[in-house]
Amino acid sequence: MIEVFKTNICDQVMADILVSLIHQNFDGYQANFDLDDEENILRVKSESEFNIDLLINFLSKLGCNAEVLPD
């Protein structure tokens, strides 16, 4: 399963920190940012189902606004 999020992250250093924290706190998640996209895309892949609300709340506590983009 892959979810794509629009974010407010535009700094590569912050993006790298967030990816590292996602990997540390969510087993089995693979995350990456596409900051070249105007919506500062975060892609998160997981082999199993994941809790989108939990991830959004986690990111929010770190200062990242994220919203799921429709398929």
C-alpha cells in the first residue's frame, strides 16, 4: 500500500529528519519526499495496512502539516 501526502515541508534537511523519524517509529514503512513537486509530496509505502490518522498526528506533532492526496 502506498499513500501520498501533500505537506508544508520545503526544506531538504527537515525532510530527511522526518523520513528518519518515520522509519524509526513505524516498522515496515518506507518514506520519501519529493520537494521538487509544488505540493512537497511525501510518499509512504507499507507492505501491510497502516493507520493514516496516526501518521498524520505524528507528523503534526513535528510541525508537518500533511493531508492525503486522493488516488
